[in-house]
Amino acid sequence: VQLVESGGGLVQPGGSLRLSCAASGFTFSSYVMNWYRQTPDEERELVAGINTAGVITNYADSVKGRFSISRDNAKNTVYLQIDSLKPEDTAVYYCNARRAYTKVTYWGQGTQVTVSS
């Protein structure tokens, strides 16, 4: 099983990034996909989730209107579009897969997002 995140980097406030998470080794379409983030001083925080079919999404209040999660089950990939970036969005962003109605879960290695001028 692998979840490989990409797309992180250094961006100025107000900028945008698109994170990708490529999945392999499991039946991607059977898993709810989530993006979490974590800073050294805080616990891992769920920022966005999407159901198996890709039609139901949920977001943390702090990112609503700026973050957009989507998935492509044909490509086994989940995306996180991040707009209007703020310095407080600086964190390591992790991709998470959770099999629907079970506790089976997988994690990626994370990708760093740094928002700074």
C-alpha cells in the first residue's frame, strides 16, 4: 500500500497550490479519502474529506471557501486545491485513506506547505 503526496512547496500569502495524492496497493474507490495537516506544535487536524464516489465533501471551518478536495477514481488520485493561502496554513499535509465502514486506514508520508513572504 502506498500513498504518495506531491505538490507542496513555498508560496506567498494569497497564492495557490494543488496537492496530489497517488494511491496504489488497495481498492481506491472503496476508501474515503482525507487530507490532514500538522504543525510541530499542534495535533494532526482533518482539513478535508471526500466520500468514495466523490460527491460528498466536508471541510474544517478554518479552510471552508479556500480549500477544495476532489478525487479521480480512474487515476487512483485525490487532490486538494488550496487557494488564498495564509501563513497559518503552513504545515505538513498528509493524505489519508479510510476504508468505508471499517477502521482500516493508511497514511502518506506528508508534503510540506510553507506560506511566507
